[in-house]
Amino acid sequence: MLNILVCVKQVPDVDLVKMDPETGNLVREGVPVYTNPLDLNALEAAVRVKKEYGGEITAITMGPPMAESTLRECIAVGADYAVLISGRPFGGADTLSTSYSIQMAADMLGKKFDMIFCGKESIDGATGQMGSQLAERFDAAQITGCFKILNVDTEKMTVLAERELEKGIETVEAICPAFSRSKKKTTEPAFPTLREKWLRRRLR
């Protein structure tokens, strides 16, 4: 059975967010938040792999307590487990410390993840650094610009995928653990079913 990890982030409305001039941190109070759209693409890709090849999905995020709503959304769509890394010591963390915290928290679960998904970047920071850092920390083969997962061989533990280049599409094969970074609009997020909506209400 595949163990799948999906790294997600709750982001503020970038048109309304402000920055504290003294700390350099985002001021989230009173600003609407939602799940990073590119991470939802990654989640949908993971759910499709789970439905076709079997496995369990763990969604993980680091953020303030209100980021719990993003994890509930992940469970409603198809994740089996959710992990929230939260606390004042994590406030204002850069990508290096965030990737380290995510890897440490994932290791504490006692699972060896075969496939790891995340979006290309977050719309609030848009650095695009997190994916490469996480791939390095998990010692995983990185599939950048992932367009589509074509096949997962659960015996050989390999992943066949398409990734988008500047001048076309390239088909690549990676040995698990494999890290997939989903690009914008390559995988449209699924809408929760009626049962998933009912489950989401029960989790509130």
C-alpha cells in the first residue's frame, strides 16, 4: 500500500494582507484565508493515485491554529490523516526552517512515504523553494512541473509522469520515494461529494 504525503499551505488573500513593519510577518487578523490553489491541484493528483493504485494520504501543514480548516478541507476531498504543525516558535519561519519542521513532523509519524506532493509555489510567497527543499530532505526524486501521473508501478515502486517544459511535455520515470510538484491548472481540484460534505460538517 502506498503511503502518500501531501504538503499544503493556508494562505491569506494577497490583495488584502499587510505586513508588520517591525517583525516582517504577515498580519493575518481579519484577512480571509483559503488553501493555496496549487496545493489543491497536488492534493487532487494524490487522490487520483490513491483511487487507482490504493494507499493512504496524509496531509500536513505548518501554520496558525486556523490552518486546521485547510486540513479539514483536505480530508473532505480524500485525505485519510492530517497533521498541523503550530505554535509561536514557528512564527515567521522561512522556507528552510519550514521544510525542516515538515520533515521532522513527518518522521514522527513513523511512516516511510512513497510519494510526496506539493504545489509549485504558494501564492503569498511565490518563492518556489519549498518543493526542492522538501525533496532534498526526504531524499526523494523530484518531478518538477508535474503535468500528469501516468502510472505507478507498486511492485517496482516507480512513477511514470509527464512534466511541462518551456517547449513541450517530457515523460519521466522516477524511483520512489518520488516528489511531485504540480503546476498551475494541470490538475483541476475535485469538488467534494455529498458524503464528503457531510463528513466535513461532522468534523467541525
